Amino acid sequence: MQLTETFQQVKKASKSLSLLSDQQRNEVLLAVADAIIDRQERILEANEKDLAKMPENNPLYDRLQLTSKRLSDIAGDMRNVASLPSPLGHITKQRTLANGLRLCRVSVPFGVIGVIYEARPNVTFDVFSLCFKSGNACVLKGGSDADLSNQASVELIRVVLEQHGINPDVVTLLPATHEATGELLNAVGYVDLCIPRGGRRLIDFVRDTARIPVIETGAGVVNTYFDKDGDLEMGKAIVNNAKTRRVSVCNALDCLIIHESRLGELYQLVQPLAGHKVIIHADGSAYQLLKGHYPEILLQPATSESFGTEFMDYQMSVRTVRSLDEAVQHIDQYGSGHSEAIITQNEETARCFQQAVDAACVYWNAPTSFTDGAQFGLGAEIGISTQKLGPRGPMALEEICTYKWLVEGEGQVRS
């Protein structure tokens, strides 16, 4: 398979985006949002065919599934993106040198952004909306599990683009093959940036293989520390929401860390999880306290693999610690730098935790389920970066722009 011609077409099409005004971009985004609702039957039908090939107990099933409600939310996110200020043309630095040269640093699109993702058909619309709003073309490489859903979604977008006189190649879906992934990662000169969205195996492969620039979106191994000064009722609500809202997403809770002085209330803290049939992998102290108070069929002793695991399922580990320092040490060892949280009424403890924990998002008395571009007021997200060079945390419009220097003179020459 040779995709060079495809990449050339996308690169050429990306140049035409610079001719569009922000108003034109917004009109297209709103039209796509309307089309998602008006023509949802085609997308849901394709999604049903994808779902039919996956067992319902597969942790990825929830990520793959589209519903009328989820499509409505996707359309709402796209409208939010349309309502946001344009990230382009912002002057971020400006100065006049002693020799009279006038320097201006202004935000511009990357050009062509490639996104590799797995069984997440919602990503198709999120990536398109953010890339289009920021003047970027996008090359999408979805997984085979969601291929029919992705095809239906991109087909809808391209129809709307053509109706507005825009080259549809500004959004291009590659075949759902490993060969296509390899070609995308080697598309030097055509694709300006690659963003992988998926599990650790995919992210590691992209980082280790790509010859084009990559922004790493890390897997989410998420911890929440219930401190000795934590409020029990607040803790119950936060832990339940972080774990059970959507178990397959990267901001879902994987490990509850609890101060040993609160072990006597552990069974109350996790009681709401039993209704969702969450399996708990508890360390020695926690296991003894939960035994007889949590359904036996859902309680297991923790093993060495219980910590540092992104479950993406109705499973969670519990770790007992003697201090804040020990909780931070656990996170340092097993966390992924994605999202971490503390539940405490002690402000000094909370501030120490937030300062000590090395993660893109660190919460105090709130669930990690809020780590999301739309929840952060960004409209949508193209990924959540856990790296430190460049963007960190939810990436939206500003994070997928770069800049260039505009230099004005009056005939000055350098000595």
C-alpha cells in the first residue's frame, strides 16, 4: 500500500484552509453538528455493525458505543468549539529592536495533523472540529474495531465540506490497517504532527517508530488519596463518580489510596461501588477490613500487578498508607502523570499534595472524571498530554497551533 498520493492531497488541501475566515469555519462546524443529529441513523447503523463484532464484556465496548445521547453530546461539543475565539493570528510577543526591526510572533496552524486512535469513534468528530477551527487539515487513522463508524462519520463531514465549497481532503480517513499506521508515521514532509490516542502499547509504538513529530498522550493510571482529614460523604461521592461514571475512559479511577487511620470507614467509602459490581483488589490491611462488609465475590487480595494497572473496567485497587508522603511515593511509582486527586479538609495537606504530585492534572476534593477538554471549557479535546515538552493536560485549539515570527524592516542590513 502506498499512501504518498493521499498525503500529498491532504497537504495541498491544507493550504486552502488559510483562505477561510473564522466565520466560514464556524458555519461549517455548525452545519456538521446539525448533520450529526439529522443523519444520525447512518452513523448508529454503522456503529451497531462495529459493536456486533465485539463482545459486550470487552472493556473497549463502552468506548466504541455510540447512542443518540452521545451523538447529541458530540454535536454540542462541536457547537461549543464553533463558539470559541479563533486561536489564529494571536500576537504572543512583539518588540522593536535597537536597529529598528519590528518583531511580531503570531499564532498559526501546524498544517496537517495525524491522529491515531483505537475504538473511539467520537474522536473522529472531536479531532475534525478542533483541527478545522484552528486551520489544520487532519489525517485520521482509526482502529479496525470502529472502522465502519469512522467511515460513516468522515463521509458525513466530507459531504458538508463539499456543500460549502471546501476541499474534502482536509479530513481524510486512512485504511484501518497496520500498514497505514506505518506509512503515516513516516509521512515526512506531509504530516506536521502526530498525536496517538489509545493504550500504552499504541503510544509506545508511535513514540518509538515515528519519523514525524509526536505529542504523547499517555495512558491514564489514576489514583485518589483519601486523607486522614477527608470528609466521608464527599469521599463516597467522589470515588464513586471517578470509578463508575465511565470505566473505559483514561480519567477513570484505578487505585484508591487510604490513610490507615480511616481504614475503619473504608467499607462505607466504597459501599456505592458494590452496586456497580466493582471488583476491589485490596492490600492486606484493606482486605481484612473489607472482608464481611463488601460482597465476597467482588473482593480479591491485591497482587503486584494490582497497582500501576489501567483497568478500563469495573475493577479498582486499594492501597493503605501511613502518611501523605507515602501516598505521594505510591503515585510517583505507579501513576502515569495523567490525573491524581486528594480528598481532605486540610488545606495545608491539599496544597502539599498538589505541589508534590507530578501529573498533568491534580485535584483537591473533586473527581478525576473532570479531566476532559469540554469540561475544562475548551470545547473538546484532541488528546490529554502527559509529557512536559509542549502541551500538558487536555489539548484543544491553542495546543494545536504553532507560531511564526513576522519581521519588518526599512532596509536594515546586518553588520
